[in-house]
Amino acid sequence: MDRKFKRTLVTSALPYANGPVHIGHLAGVYVPADIYVRYLRLKGEEVLFVGGSDEHGVPITIRARKEGITPQDVVDRYHSLIKKSFEEFGISFDIYSRTTSETHHKFAAEWFRKLYDEGKLVEETTTQLYDEEAGQFLADRYVTGECPHCHNEHAYGDQCEKCGRDLSPTELINPRSTISGSTPVMKETKNWYLPLNQYQDWLKQWILEEHKEWRPNVYGQCKSWLDMDLQPRAMTRDLDWGIPVPVEGAEGKVLYVWFDAPIGYVSNTVELCAKDPAKWGSWQKWWQDDTTRLVHFIGKDNIVFHCLIFPVMMKAHGGYILPDNVPSNEFLNLEDDKISTSRNWAVWLNEYLEEFPGKQDVLRYVLTANAPETKDNNFTWKDFQARNNNELVAIFGNFVNRAVVLTHKYFEGRVPAAGEWTDYDRATMDEFLGVKATVEEYLDAFRFRDAQKEVMNLARIGNKYLADTEPWKLAKTDMGRVATIMNLSLQIAANLAIAFEPFLPFSAARLRRMLHMEACRWDTLGRTDLLAVGQALEPAELLFEKIEDSVVEAQVQKLLATKQANEAAAQAAGWQPEPQAADIAFEDFEKLDIRIGTILEAKPVPKTDKLMELLVDTGLDRRTIVSGVAASFTPEEMVGRQVPVLMNLAPRKFRGIESRGMILYATDAQGKYVLTSPAKKVPEGSGLK
């Protein structure tokens, strides 16, 4: 830890209490956060790990309405499920609370009121769709109507799920309220905005100049936002579910979910410190003392909120520390397809815990090995099986089992005294110590995938040592040498119980029990006196067991059934390819100039949720193209992709940006945009024939 810091506050993104947690959430946020916290605890550092459920927002009200229950019923169900799953999986929060708590409501309302009273918010009146029968303004998903593009009569106010086009509610033909079925009207409404534009220069200095060490994906996304003019963002919404806006004349309005959710980190800390002040001290020590280091663990879809909006909220409020690092991960795919909660294309944590009892560490290991730290990565059940069988079982588990079994066989289950070390013994421990230093370097840099790989290399060193020295052969002639080999092997096993603790806490605890180890500390890693001579060992037990083909095949078939059900549902809902357009003459087709271009830069267009500004290398030039895909892709997913470009489309302006061309996409059965790229890289400007 940097010497200026005395303690570390770690937060992990609040999971949305609208469904269970899946492996994408775990790989992106919770497993790496837990590894880091466990590592700091092993080092004896003062650390606080804060989590909780995010329980406000439109999707929760929609689910409640569909199920005929209250929003509180929805969040109560999923908060309990998520919290229990985290506990069983070993995510070691010091507190896991929720944003519907009384403490949070009071704290978030006071935060907003302070900004309001100090003139830090901007009041603005806009027009929105309003349901006169229900007496409320309508969020986008509460409006349906006819799509102006494919004329699907059941398009939503934010997207048509038949043709995949992004929409706004006012674009729909014959819009209807999903609440009452009536035709909504346009009505003025007043909301309060956070003027991000006033903090742009400060953000540029703080992030772009003072935090160049942040991960490239975080730094790059922040830079893309800061290179354009930030705009004020509404911090209130016209909804009936959420924290009421504590301002006179704001009846029927609640705090924007992305205003109140990050404040949940603070309010949960307030709750914890109030329960046990002797242990944790004051909450201000954790949030308002500049000797505390704040680290946010998030997924890449939350970068803008944690690196721009929440820091501005803290800056505007005053007195709060800012994040020292925000180690955001990319996305994890499942069997080469994007994880999707709406399509049930996921491995849900609660189901995994039921179907693979006692195998929490196997999933932790595989997710860390495939961690999407620098780019999107992929989870497959075959890889899950291979890493378990070929690494956890064959390397780590095998070494520990042989070391303990041989000790029971030759020394009545007690640690033997070592004799004089050979050069090979010394070389083995020198190699071991070298790996230890590398593990620390990786963990301090949030490179958990590389760190775990190096820890497994420690097990490889032990495995090789036993295989090379062959104590079972020496037992016939030189028991003194066997005693030295087994002592050193057991010391390596004890070291592994320490090194694997952040990554595989359940297995590390079982190994410590087997070796009768006391509580371990990171600074003892590398020592060869962790186990006293004569110390009794428990009988050997397998840390891991092989996973059979039939088990993996059952999971693959489960996903296949999900995919088939999705396709059937899409067909039942009337999805079909758009009808063929009218015939055109070949001469008209020849007028279309379609070439392959490479996207060099991508950034959102201000004041829109759908438009993205792209800089494309067409082979002929570098041109700007505005594309309506911001709801389907992040800028990072677009950069570097080769795509077909309609070159000779007449220029057109969008939000003052001249667009010269059009990117061509496909849509899947759910109407989602899909990038179409050549099977292999081709020169920019290559024509489509």
C-alpha cells in the first residue's frame, strides 16, 4: 500500500435486485474484489469490504406489475437470494445491505438536499409522455406502439424487438400506455440536473493527468467522454418507486437510481459503523479521511457512473475522498454468446451452488483463470471441466494428497525432522520464493488472472519436487533423505494454504485443517518452518475430485434447451425476417458502394442514449459516421472491428455531427444488433461483391 494510506475501503458494484447473480457478475466484479480483500487481510492491513443490493429503478416496477406484486416484494425476494448466494460462495463482505434500508433513504435524501440548498443542482423543465388515466409520467418501457420502421405493433418506447431499431417513445405510431392502455399526452415536468459540464476541467485533470495508471479500458472510456462536452444529467425521475425527492414541489418524483445507488456504499458503511463502532470506528474515517484508499470494483458498463458521475457528486458535496483506482473488467461470454438475463442465457450462482455442492472454489478458480481483465472472455463447460481435472485435481490436489499420504505411510502422520538440504532442495525453494514475489506484484496491480496462474505454479514446483526426488524409492535405503524431502514437501503444502487463501478460500481452509495450521499471514509465505517437527497431520482427504463428462454434458444440454426455448418464444411472438423489399434494377444495385472499414474511434453522442460517433478508416479516407447503436454496444466493443460501410450515402447531420456513410449490421431473433465482420482481416477499402 502507498505509504500515505493507512487503510483500504473496497466497494463492489451493487447487484440489481431484479434477478439472481450470474457468472458474468462474479467474474467481472465479485471474485476479483474478494481476492483483493482477502489478500489485504492476510497482509494484516486495515480493510473494509462494502456491498449491497441496488433496489430502485424502472425494471423492478415492471417486474412487479407483471407478477402482480409490489416492488418491495420483488426486491425482498432477490436481495435475500443474492445475499445468501454470496455468503455460500465465500464473497467475504463486511456488510451487505440494501438501498431500501431506512439508513440509506435518509442518507441519500440528505445528500441531495445539501446539493439543492447549496445551488449545486440545475432545475430544468422538459416535456415527457404522460398517462392521464394513471396520473403519471411514463418511462420508456411503459410505452408501446407501432414501430415506424418495420411497423411491428408491439414495439417498446426504447426499442423494437422485431427489427432491433432503437427508438424513443415519441417516435412510436399510435403510442399507448402499458399501465392503462390509454393514449399518452405530452406534458411538461420539472427535474433537477447535476451539471457535469461545470466539472469537466477538474475531471480531466484528476483522471487524465493524475490517474494514468488506471486500466486502459477505464482510462480510455473516461477520455472518450471527457473529449466531448459533458452535459447536465437528470438526478430525479417521475416515478413512484424510489427515494422521494426531498424538495417542496417535487411530489411524485424520486431520486435517479444512479444518484442513490452509489451513495449506498456510504450509507452501508454508516450502518456497519453504527452497529459496531468499537471495531470499525466512525464512517467518516472510511469516507472522509484522506489516509483511506478507496477502490471500486465494477464492470465496464458502470465506468461512467463510478469515474465521472459519482466523483462529481462527491466533489459537489465536499469532504469525501475520491477513488484511488477503479479496476473495471470487461464482459464474460457464455459458450461464445453474450450472457443475457432476459434470454436466461446464464449460469446462475444459486443454481450452481445447488448443482455443484462443495465446488465453490472450482468456479472461483475457472472464473479467475478466464477473467475478462483486458478484453471480453469466454466461459465454456468443457474448459471448466478441463481446468478442474488437469489443474486443480492433477496439480494442486495431487501434490497435497501425495505429501500427506506419504507422511502417514513413513512417519506415522507427523512432520519429520529435515536433515541437510541438497543443492536441489535449495534451488526448489529459491524458485518458490521467486514466484512469491511475482504473485505479490500481480495482486498489487489487480492482475488476478496472472496472480492465480503464478500461485498454481507454486503447486507445480511442489509436484515436480516430489516427482523428481521419488521418496518412495529412497525409503528402501535412505530414510534420512526421505525425512528431508517430506519435511520440505509439507512446508511447501503449508505455503500453498497461504498462497491459495485469496483465490480458493474453502480449499485453503481444508488444507490448513489437514495440516493443523494456525491462522496464516501473508508475510510468512516462503518460510520453511511453518509446520513444527513432530506436528500431527489429519488423514489425507481429496481437495478436489474429477468432474465427469456426463456432468458437463448435462449443463451443455441445459443451455441448449434454453436456446431452443428462446427461438420458440421468438417465433411464437411473431418474429420473422423482414419481408423482401421491392425489386430493384441491377443498375441501382451497382450504385451502392459497400466496402470494409475499420473503426478507429468510438464515443457516445451527447444528449442521446442511442447515437455513437465513429471514426472509420475506409481505405480511401478516415470519415465520421454516426450510428444508432449506443444501446447495443459500448465504444470499446466497436473500436478495432472491421465492418461493412455504405460509402456513398448522402451526408446527413445528427446532433450537429455530419455523418458520411452507414455501418451495416445484422439482427438476431430477439432484434438485437449484431456486428458483421469478415471471417479474416482484409485491407480497408475492400469492396463487397
